[in-house]
Amino acid sequence: MNHRRIPAVLLALALPAATLAVGSAESAGAAPPKKPTARGTGGAVSSVDPYATRVGLRVLRRGGNAVDAAVATAAALGVTEPYSAGIGGGGYFVVYDAKTGRVRTIDGRETAPRTMPRNAFIDPKTGEPYPFTPELVTSGVSVGTPGTPATWQRALDRWGSWSLAEALAPATRIAREGFRVDRTFRQQTLDNQERFEAFRSTKRLFLRGGDAPRVGSTFRNRDLARTYDLIARRGTDAFYEGRLARQIVRAVRKPPKTRSTTLPVPRGHLTTRDLKRYRTVDGRATQVAYRGYRVHGMPPSSSGGSTVGEALNILEGTNLRRLDRTAALHHYLEASALAFADRAEYVGDPRFTRVPLKHLLSQRFARERACLIDPARAMAKPTAAGNVRSYDGKCGAAPARAAAAEDTENVSTTNLTVVDRWGNVVEYTLTIEQTGGSGIVVPGRGFLLNNELTDFSTVYDADDPNRIQPGKRPRSSMSPTIVTKRGKPVLALGSPGGSTIITTVLQMLINRLDLGMSLPQAIAAPRAAQRNTANVTAEPAFLQRYGDALTAYGHTLVPAGDAFTSAAEIGAATAIGIRGRRLTAVAEPERRGGGAAGVVRPFRG
Ligand code: GLU
């Protein structure tokens, strides 16, 4: 990584300038223009939001590197996409360091409180598991110790050239001066109205005057600006210790409910000790070889790298390019189901459960799993996990046990991709889990707390790698991915979408590496997700185009969408393609209202 350590005194001088440069234009007038594709040189940023992408590009133009820009962009997303991500949540940061040629990771996932009992998700009144909605989703009991502020600091410490104060400055400005509300923001607020009305602090911030912010109005979050200022001045200790930490704990243990709400809102277990003891985890990316590339992903506690990697290994033996499109998609769906079966059986937080990562990513294991794919017929789902303890790469192996837990992850989160002029790459997925997280805004602090612990299995089973344990990280599906060829990065991508993150990333990789699509086409193409369940969820355009043909294979396709959102979409990806100095930044053309891609020096025309 290109360390451009700036002496403290220069930094202090530079700070007001940086603040000024990103200043008033951010708030006044129309929102920055957004484009789903941008081509050029000198660095690139892609995110779902035009303000955030602009912040990232300005950091790059001012000499910051990809990590500086990624942190600044993420901080801006905490302002403009507060229902998807922010300092009340967690995420996974993946970096290709141009200096060493290595891909390294930071696990900034939320942790379970140390006093969280194994039956935390069982209602003491009934002895039965809390219903997922609304009890678990809108609760203190699902709030994990946030990892995002610590992730930003850790990333800057390891690779950055800016201080956290510098990286937070542009976002603070946007929070203070406001941003233009778009349709997505209003709709997400309305989707959450009942939950947001349940908390005094949340209602005050997001439902001022009893209504969701109007499209085109300016939304300010001065509380969040003050919180960012505090962290800028006093560092992340001001978040993990002291008054703010105590306020977070209070909001979790005794949520600030409104009198009128009928939502039950179970209380949580977080303590100041949990916050004080929170640590990110440094790691190495997972790796698989695929069609001459190396695909680097996020290791556990995320299941992203292992599940995407295993599915690619399963597909490696089939030349998808030669198959017709439906046959190729059939293989994609089957490989995904098999990899999801193994994910459920084997993947959890490696500090609490032995994850057989080497076996899950072994080509021989994958060959044996691939034998189960009938090229003409969909297998019955759920299908059983493979046996990582005994495999020989040949067909005919006995499965382990059939296990397919109901998938309770929801569709939220945000993702960003940054490349700088030195060739460093950041792929970063961050979340507060559900759109709107737990629904609880920390009073007077301007940010929502996550409900990430809903990613644990609800019912305790001693054999389940994703069972609740104190201090543990719930299994994630986040899949920030960097692809290299001969040691050089060629592509970075990621997406939100709960467990469909895995299928979205997988599908985009296949679209690009196998099916001959350009990067913008690979992202725009209609999506479908097979997560080892009876049904394949699919976007309307996918159903229309491939529904009949895949039904003839025995797949059951149903429209995507969940109880919380009105959209029938899967994912909201960002990506950057790299060809020497030429960069193609890509965001969604349509999904979530379209994303924002930008480059430092655009090509003309
Ligand atoms: N909680 C999910 C995960 O870690 C991400 C949330 C989402 O994208 O909906 O996999």
C-alpha cells in the first residue's frame, strides 16, 4: 500500500482545507448527478449513492488512497443511507495492497454480548422462539456490539494515509448541511414506519412531523454530525467508552419506546464491557482458482468467501460458455444449492467453532459435490451437506446429514468499491442488517443500532456452527470479492442482500467470467437465487426470460421480495473492472433507484 503518512502538523493545516473543499456544494441545490457506469483512469469509486461516491472521488483527487476514500465513502453512506449502514453496525473490509500484492481482510462484524444466554431468542412468557417479525427484528435483544467505527480506524491504521478525523470530515458536512431525499429514502422510511414510530428517538429523527421525509426535501442529521465530530476529535474510544457507550447500552437494554406502540421490543444484553472489549479481526482472504483467475473472498465469520468459492469450484469442471443459457443457469442454481448445504452445516465464527475451510475450498471436495448435479434435472431441495471428513473427489459419496435451516436474513446493507491510482483496491460491505436495523436510534446521537444478531440461528442446537454463544459473531453472507489474474487485480465487486449476497456475487462472476457479458451487463442482468430451499427466488425479468425453461428442468421459481420491502429486486451491487490503468466503475442502473459510479479522470465521449 502506498503509505503517504502526512506529518501531524501538516495534517492539522490540511484539515480545514479538506473540509472546505468538500463543503457547501454537498448540501445546497440538487443532488450530485449519478451514472451507473464510468470509464477512465486515476482511481474510481462505486457506491449506491451519488453523495458518497463524490466524497470518495474527492478523497482520491486530493491524494488519499483507496482505503482513505473507502472510509470516507462509508462514513458518507452512514449519513445518506442510514437504514443500510452506519456506525451502529458492522461489516467486512477487503483490501488488495498493491505494494505487497496481497489481499487482506478486516472482520468488523458485530459480536454477541458476553452475557447473552443461549436461549436469548426464546420468549420467557411462552417458552417458544420469538417470532422473527416483529419481536426479534425490532428489539434490543438482536443488537450486537457495533464493529464499524473500529473497522474504519483499523483500516486507516494498517493502510491509510489520512486520519479518521480527515476521513469523517466530508460526511460530517453532509450530515450537518443536509442531502436531497430521493424516492428510495422516502420509500425505505415508509416501509419502516411502524417500527420507527415505536421509538421516541427514531420517530423524532426520521418521521419529523409524523411523515417520512418528502422526495426533494433536504434531510439534515445534526445529531450524527455531532457524533462524527466527537469521534473525529477523540477517536473511536469516544464511541466504545464513556458517555456515548453508556447511551448505546441504555438504548439496547431499555429501548426508548413510545407510549403508543404495540410492538413488544424484547430488551437486550449489551454492556459497556462489550463495547470496551470490541476488537476487529485481521485476516487473509479466501482464495480459489477459477478459469485462470484467482477469486479472493471474505473468510469466516462471513460465509461469503467459502460459499462463493465452493460454488465456483463446483462449476470449474463444466464449461458454462459452451452450454446454452438455460443449461448454464441450471448449473449455477445447482452449484449454489450444494454450496449452501455445506455453509449451513459447517460455517460459523471460527473462534467458536471449527470451520473446515480448507476442505470446503478444496477442488477435490468440489468435484465430488459436482457429481450430484444432473445436467438435465434439478435435484430435490433441500439437499444434504457433503462430508468434509471423507471425500476422494469421485462420484457416489454418501452425504453427511440433510440440514437446511430456514433462512432468516433480510435484505439491506450497502457495498462500495474503490481503486486508487497506485492500484490499491478496496471492496467493503457494511450493514446494520435489516433495512432500518433494530429500529432504535441512540437518543440524540443520530444513528440506528443494528439487529445483526438475528443472523444467529434462532433455536439453540449444540451441533449448529451458528448457534448463539456469548462474544460470538453471527454468520454473515457478505461477500466482498476481489479477482486477480497473475497477481494483479482485474475486478472487484460486492452487493447487499442478506443470503442473496452470495448468489448475486456468484451470478455476477459467472456472467462476467463465463457468459461473455461486459461488466455493466453482468451487473444489470436479471438475478435468481437458489439457497438450498425448495424454491428459487427470482426477479421479474428473470422469471420472464428463463422461468419456463428452468421450470422444465424441475426448478420451482417464485418472485423475489420480502415482507419488509416493496421491491422485487435482488441485491444492489457495485464493481470496478481494471485493465492496466483503465478503470470501469459500475453501479446498478435500476435496482434501489440506481447507483453512482465515478472515475477520477473520465475518458471523453
Ligand atoms: N446480515 C446480513 C449478513 O451479514 C446482511 C444484511 C443484508 O444484506 O440484508 O449476511
